[in-house]
Amino acid sequence: MNILFLSTKSPLPTNDGHSQRTYNLLLQAGRKHKVFFLTYFLEKEEEERFSEIQKICSYAKGFPLPVQHSKIRLVLGLLKNLFSLQPFVSQKYCTVEMAKAIKKILNENKIDVVHIDMLPLMSYYPEVKNYPVILVDHNVESLLLKRQIAYTRNPFTKVFLWSQYLKLLRFERKQIARVSCCVAVSGQDRDELRKMSASAKVEVVSNGVDVDYFAPGDIKEEKNTLIFVGGLNWFPNMDGITYFCEKIYPRIAKQCGEFETIIIGKQQNVFKYSSLVRQVGYVDDIRPYVRKSKVYIVPLRVGGGTRLKILDAMAMGKSIVSTSIGCEGLAVENNKNIMIQDDPELFASAVVELMKNEQKRIELGNNARQLVKDQYDWKLLGEIMDKIYKNCEK
């Protein structure tokens, strides 16, 4: 098949969940089909590593995103959006260069299926409406924004986000009803999308993990070490680790004394609780840090879809304590392959229990790895996605 694959960002380096999902679906598609890949470059590293993307595609081209690299363009774009019914998250991806590139590929090649990776790129639907279109929803975007608003304190920001939420909800409802098929990452997301549009066809392709790369190692666990993996440049992660420091950290300290919390991922310049945690920042390989930790924490209160980082930890056989939102969409069982607690006191107690109980850590970790091998291996998920391509082609 010939597949036109549109992405909001180039997925290498795979330094966040979005990139991991896009890269692995692209990789699996490229092994069987001719993929024509068009994307934006949001970071310098994405452009530097684009040659690796070109190797797995029949054709690949990327473009800079103006509002990402210019504060003036960003401000002008936000002002312009005040007079538009289109949400800003979609408007910012509308560029002449991308539209021309799409038309060129469609004119010069027989395209069988169009894969639109994330809702904002549905602004290009008019260009591809005569083809089978698959929209891959990494999240239910309007629901994600609504959850963010609940934890936003600044009143001016809250008003702005509410206006964006209303635009985004309207946009999302319209777009999911137009495409041949939506692909959600979980049953929960599928149900939310179907609530928006009864006519929407929605299939589930879960997030996954490379179970060979993320595997248990021989590195010895360090005493009373917790780890959180996620860039603090994304609101749900920043909110989650702030919640941990304010509500959970003091309770753990009261029960077990000294311990260390490590944060891996892109950082904000200033984090007001930096005295309580060790911020390592972005690293090329998270595995040594995760292997050294005793407990992997996911104290998220905001989110959507499923968290790929938690799957990485499960594949490595780590014991995990998460909120229900932190592991939302995964086929996990409390006290079997993970510990789930939403109350800060109970979350802290679960962490302390695992730090003290090696046998419990081993049991949870072994069960977690078996789960991802059975259900979340990217090779298995690639086969499911392949069937969706072929069904839409018909």
C-alpha cells in the first residue's frame, strides 16, 4: 500500500510518549508499505536526526513550524485566533508549505490511505477528503484540556483555556465524524470519542513498548530511590510532580526518613521544589536510572490516552505506584502488576511498603513485564494497525 502519513512532529529523538507512539507506528508501517511522511520540526534535534526517519520511509520531508520558533509569530497567532472558531492548537499547524507538499504527493502518487497523526492536522482534511482517512488520536484532546483547566489557578489563563476548550470540542466533534476511522489508544478514549459522535467509527490500538529494549537488567537497586520520568514542559507532568512534592513527599518522609526522588525528562528553568528532588534532565537512555530505582512513581492528576513511560517501566520489571489517571487505559490490576492510589496518604504508604518489601517489588515487577509482553509489544500492535489500513482501503 501507499500511505500518506502526516505528523505534528518528527518522532526522533523519542523523548516523550507522543514521539514513541508515532515512531513505532511509522516503523511498523514502513516495514510493509510505501510511506510518504510529512511532518514539522519542533526541535533542532528532530531535524538533525531526520535522516534516520528517511531510511524507513519511501519519502520523508519536514518543515519548521513558525510559531514554535518565533515569539512574535506566536503572539500574533494567538491574537488572530481570538477572531477564529478554529482552536489555536490546530490553527498553528496551518502552513502553505505543508499544504503544497500534500498536494504534490497526491498528484504524483497513487495513495491508498491517509494517516493523520493527531487531531490538529485535521485542518488539512479538505486536501485529502477524497481518500480513506485514518485519524490517530493520541488523546481525547478536548477532555485533556478540560482536565487541565480544573487545575489552572490563574484566572486569566483559565478564561483563555475555556475559550479554547469550547473551540476544540466543536472542532473535535466535527473531525472524528468525517474520517473513515479514528484510532484511539484505549477503550476509555474510544468511549469518549463515541459520546462526541455516534456516527464515528473508532478502533483501539493501544500504546506499546519495545520489550526487547526495555528489559530488566543486572544493575542493583539503590536504597530508597524513587523515579519519575516525564518532561516538566508538559502540564500534566508538572502538575503531577508538584502534587507529589506538596502532598505525598512529606508523608513518605514521615514514614521512612531519608529517600531520594529523581526526575528524568525535559525541565522547566525553575521548579520551586527543586530542593526536594534531583532533576537529571533529558537523558538519551533512561534505563540505567530506572533500573537503579526501587519504585517508579506516576502521581498524575491530569491526562488522557495512556502513558508510554509507564509501559517502559513495566517492561523493565519495575514496581510502580500510580494514580488511577496515571495508568488510565491500561489493562492493569491493583496489587497484581501495579499499585493504584489516588489519596496522597495511601499513595505514600504504598511507596513506603514497596521500598521496604523486596518480595512485593519483585512480584509486581514480574507480573507487569508479563502483561506488556502479552498485550503491549509494538510488533503485535503494528499488526492491528495494518488491518485497519487494509480495511479502510476497501
